[in-house]
Amino acid sequence: MINQEDNNSTREEQIHKFLHSYDFMRIGQAINHNQWQAAAMNIQRMTRTAKELELSTFDRPFTGLRQAINRRDLEGAKQALAMVISKRVMLLKKENNLPLKKFISVSLKT
């Protein structure tokens, strides 16, 4: 029982670290400066991290952002990034126990 609580705590800490990382800012800067390869590397790393943390909330927004980056579509990338940031903000609000209009499911294994 203690090990499961430690694993959940560790996972929660990892999610906290991911949501507070500068990767979200870096990808926005890369897109704004048309640094498509840097943006692609960042989104690849963020997608892998989100999958490891089982944050399915980011699956569709990351896919849209990755597609826009691959097309080098500046406006599409900005719109997709806005969706990613929106999902991040909702998870941060949930993490801080602030009221949400929508329920975001983040599955925690117990």
C-alpha cells in the first residue's frame, strides 16, 4: 500500500513538473521565430512525456500542433498552441483545486 502511494505521489510530482515546465514557452518561441525543427523536437519530447504520464488530455492538441509544425503553417501552429495552452491551464486549475467549468480526467492509478 505504501509503494502505491509513493508511486502516485511521484507521478503527481512529475505531472506538476511537466505542467510547470518551460517547454510550453519554448515551443511558442520556436514557432514565432519560424524555428520549425526546434519546435518539432520540442513537441516530440512533450508528446513522449505526456504519454509516459498518461495525460491523454494532450493527445489531440499535440497531434494538431505537430501537423501544423510539419506543414510549417504559422497561423495553424499558433491556433494549435493556443489549444495546448488552454488544456494546460485547465489542468493547472484542477491541480490548484480551483473551480472548473469542465471536468478534466487525469487517470491516477491507485
